[in-house]
Amino acid sequence: MGKGGFVKTLVTGASGFIGSHVLKRLLARGREVRVLQEPGFRRDHIAGLDCEVLEGDIRDPEAMRRACAGVDRIFHLAAMYQTWLPDRRLIYEINVEGTKRLLEAAEVAGVERIVHTSTIATLGKPEDGSLANEETPFNLWKVGNDYVFSKYQAEVEALEGVKRGLPIVIVNPAFPFGEGDIRPTPTGRILQMLLKGEIPYYYDGGINVVDVEDVAEGHILAEEKGGIGEKYILGNENIEIVDFLRMAAEIAGVSPPKWKMPRSVAIALGRLSEFLADHLTHRHPYGTAAEIKLTSQRMYFDCTKARTQLGLPQTPIRQTLEKAIRWFREHGYA
């Protein structure tokens, strides 16, 4: 226990979208929190909060030993949530090697509970068209991307840690939206582009949308009620991409995309966008082929386990989008 009898908790990725909401909930519960802050990352979300800030690279074993020293609980959210980078090796170094280093340090420190943040993309798609759940094995090798593959490998590391006796609970967030997406993330970028009128077309596909605040609460509930070695999908509503875009456009008072594009053409444009990003602009592409391949698979999930076993809240997605759109506009993103 930390000083005053409080549970001392380490949060990695607290300056990120989901992590910042987890951090605020922990502090509201009276937790003594240590934040691992990656060098060079924005500190907007942790500025002025009553928490210990330890700067360190998650790939550095010594930094991880310092971060885990004296800690009772860990929420591991640090990840490179990008579907494209000029140097893709960084995605694997942060997401896979960073997870290894953290779990090694946590094992030495004797941490009593770890919540590992994975993603729904580490779960596969049932061949019979049914909803995927926590038991669906990964099979997205042909449609995944570096982020997906790295998070799958990181989840494997977490499961290997469970076999060694580490008390790890795994959460698999869906597509989160809400307030505070300062980067923004790939999901938030969808809304930002819509608000700017930069999405002229749509394609068949679907996603599972969830409020980021519900995801954050799901992390706390997983720590409190989750079973060691268990996975919990932190999601809410399955929705067609076109319906999602139309709902968001209606809320925002902007025009929805008008043209339906065949999947094959959208993927070809994604490849062209990636080529231009790799060789000319060096900026994030309009959309990557892998993103389109993945979401056109209809990433639909059964979230019953988290709802019934954890009590995961389910904010209506219209309310979630209203908050997200308002926040983006108030902060000058659109």
C-alpha cells in the first residue's frame, strides 16, 4: 500500500486519450498515482493533477524498474496508437517490447494486479458471420496493420505473463469517441475529417462505437471485478459506417458523405494515399488500405461479458458523438 494506506497505482499512457480518463477516475477515488510519462509526449492531460510524474522510456528496463518500485496496481495503456508512421518499427518497439519490459519489472516488484489494455482488433472475425467475442481467435492476418499486429503480439505477452503467475486482466476497447482526444487518435480523426468536409465518400463496413468514459470506467471495473487471465470487450453499439457518419453529420450540422465507393476502389485509394505519405508528404495518409480492409470487415462484437460481469456502462452513442463534436469544435480542431 502507498502512503496513508492508499493503493499506489502506476498508469502508463496517462497522457493519451483513454489513459487520461482512467487517471482522472483513479484520482477521484483517492488513489495515489504514479504516471509514467514518455519523453517528448504532450502533458496537457496530466498538467495540474495531483499525481507523481516519472519520465521514462517504456523500452528501458531500468526506467521500468523505477516505475514499478513500490507499486501495488498497474494500468498499462501506453501504446503507439497509429495506423501509419514514417518508421513503423516504433510501433512494435513501444507496443510489444515496451509491454515486455513493463511486465518483467512488474514481476520483480510483486505487483498485485495489472490491467493490460489491448484492443478489439486482437480478436478475430467468426467465419459464420456471428458476433465476435472474447473467445474468438485472432485471424485478421490479411486485413490487419502494424498497429493490429503489434497489439496482438503485446496481448500474447500478457497471456504469457499470466502463465508465469502475473495477475493480469485484459481489456479490449472498441472504437472510442468522446472528449479529450488531443492528438487526435485514428478514431477521433474520423470525426475531425467529417467536420472539415474531408470525407467525400463511404464504403460498406461497420464498427463498434463506445464512449471513452465508459471505456475508462471499464478499466476500473476490470481491476475490481475482472478475473485473472480473462479478457473483456469494452464496447457498446455495432453500427454501419454510413449510419455512423450520417448520425455524426446530423449532430454537427454538416453534409454527410454522398458517394458510396466500392471496397476495392477505396483500398486502391488507400494504397495511393500511403505511397504519397511514405514518399512525398511524410504526413499521415488520408486513409490507409489496411484501415479500409479492417473496417470493411464489419468489426462487430458481443459485449455481453463486460456488461454482465463488470457492469460496463453503455452511454448512447448519439450522446457520445455530441460530446466529442462539441469538444473538437471548442478546442479548434474543426
